[in-house]
Amino acid sequence: MRFWFLGSSKRKGDYKGFYSENSKIIEFKAKDGEIFEVEIIENPSKELRETEDIVMKLIKTLTRKARGNLDELVEKKIFPYADILLIVRNKKNLEVVGYATGEYMENNKVVFLSSTMLLPKVQNRGIGTFLNHIIVKEGLKRNKFRTVYFVTRTPNPIVFATLASKIDIVPSIRGRKPSYTEVKIASKIASKWSPNCKFNPETFVIEGAYLCEPELIYNSDKVPWSHIEVVNKFCESYLRFKEKRGNAFVIVGKISPFLILKEAIKDKLKRSKVFKSLL
């Protein structure tokens, strides 16, 4: 099933600087052709016992450079809750440029994309999407390749637009009402990550989710607007960027193995050179 990685894998002995001897390394070719390596660490709290201090310092530093000082969030939620940790390096100079984490909940039936942090210079190059593919793929594997729910907490219009273009998600710009299961999943994430905030089960908005983490609140001139105007208007109407309310969506949808395969085939057409090693 290696095609789900959308890249070629490397053996342990081919790579210097593993944070865990049980890590897996895969390669990814960005939109501009630059090659990155992704270290995949499952169960990081267990696997990184000997290197936890080093890794914790690393992801804190990356987070500060990407969004600001969120040390407490990293220490108390991002790292401890993670069932999988991905660390991204530039293959040429081995500079660490980002990371992502995910949780597998409800007996692996729910995949929570909990955090994706990339240095500004490597953003908008397809790396974040690739990391999320890896996390979801592992979730499908843990759930015996049966359909899973995915969930993420974000105020980002580009992320919303990307997901809405591929998956039937809630909140829905088409007006679809969320199911009981979707409300239950979103409510659980909201209470876990924003326990002192109000969650609206109709709009899927956590009100004031980032007021305790102001570094995550976009300034009005820094909002990552989508190229789809209807998405931008939808996000602004509920998240109130201009008022800096710190609101966030909890986005929920379903992902099947077929959908991942479909996206892999599309990506293969775009990145034929990378896929030659898999054919």
C-alpha cells in the first residue's frame, strides 16, 4: 500500500539523525521540485523517551517561528496527546522545516489532525497536505482500511476550501446539516482543546477558541484567504476575523480508502517523476 504515501520510502540505514530507531522515512517532492524527507514516529511519547527533550525543544522552536510562542500548548496538548508525529527536513541541507501531529480516537474510527506547523518559507507548497495524507493513511490502516471520520480545528480559509473541494464536510457552505455522529465528534474535540469556550453544534464554531493563545489569532491583513470568494465570506461571517474574536471551526468529514487512492492517482499525474520508483 506504499502508494498512499505519495512518495518513495527509504531504509533506516540511508538516513542520518533519526529521533527514534523505529522511525520510517519517506520523501516528498514539493510543488517547486524541492525534495523533503519526512520522519514518521508512531506513539511518540513512548518512542521518544530518550530524545524527548531534544524533540520537545525542536517543535517548540518550530512553533515559535511558524506562529509564535505556544510552549504551553506544545507541552500540555500537542505532544502528550499525539499518536503520530511527523518531522520534515529539507533533503539537501537537512534543515528541519516543520512538523505535524495526529490523534486516533474512538478505537481508530476518528482521525484528529491536531497540529501542522511549517516555517513560512515552505508554506503553500503542498507539504501540509502531504503530512495530513500520511496521518489519515495511518488512521485507515489502524482501522483495517475502513472509512474513518477525520476532524480538525482551524480558522484557516485555505484549509477549509481545500477540504470542502474534496470531501463532504461540516460546517457546510451548501447548508448540509451535521449528523448526530459529526456533532458528537466535534463536541468532544471542542471540550478537550477549548474546555472553557462555547461550542455551537449548528455552526461548528468554537467561540473564543484562541483567546488564550493570541498568537494563533490572525491579524486582518494576515488572514490566509482562499481564492474561492464564497468560502471567504462564509469564514468571515462565522469567525469574525476583523473583530479578532479568536473563533475557530471544528471541521468534520469522512475519508475512505477509495478517496485516498483517488487523490494519489491525481497526484501521480502531477508528479510522475516521483512515482517512477513505485511503479
